[in-house]
Amino acid sequence: MYSSRLHMPVLDRTGLKGEYYFDLKFAVIEPFSGPLASLAGATSPTIFTVLQQQLGLRLERTTAPVDAWVIDYAEKPSDN
């Protein structure tokens, strides 16, 4: 879930087992433009702050190997 919000892979290194459900409200980190750009996220903390303050989890930027799909070739299907 966080990978799509952060636009990068997120590795789970917590060691926690099982599934957990929680509701978090945070500012979306996106490049905004236009008249509302100065207001984006002005009243909400970022996902980094919310995870640490409410759940005691910390997101850290690091480098690690991740699985990736590479498409070498593609073509349109035939009309049959």
C-alpha cells in the first residue's frame, strides 16, 4: 500500500507477523500546481510523521535489491 503512495518500493523489515488494519490520515506527497499548491498538506502531517507518532514505525530511505519486471518486447495481438 505504501509503495503506491510513495512512488517507490517499501520493504517490510519490522519482523511483525500477521495482518494489521489501521486508519491513518496524512498529507499526500505529490507535486501540485495551480492556486491550491500552497495549501496542499498544510493541515496534515506527512506519512513519515504519522507512522512514527501513531504506530512507532519509521520509514527510512535505503538501498536494497528488489524484484522488478522488465518487458523486452511487445506487439499488438492478431485479429483472429
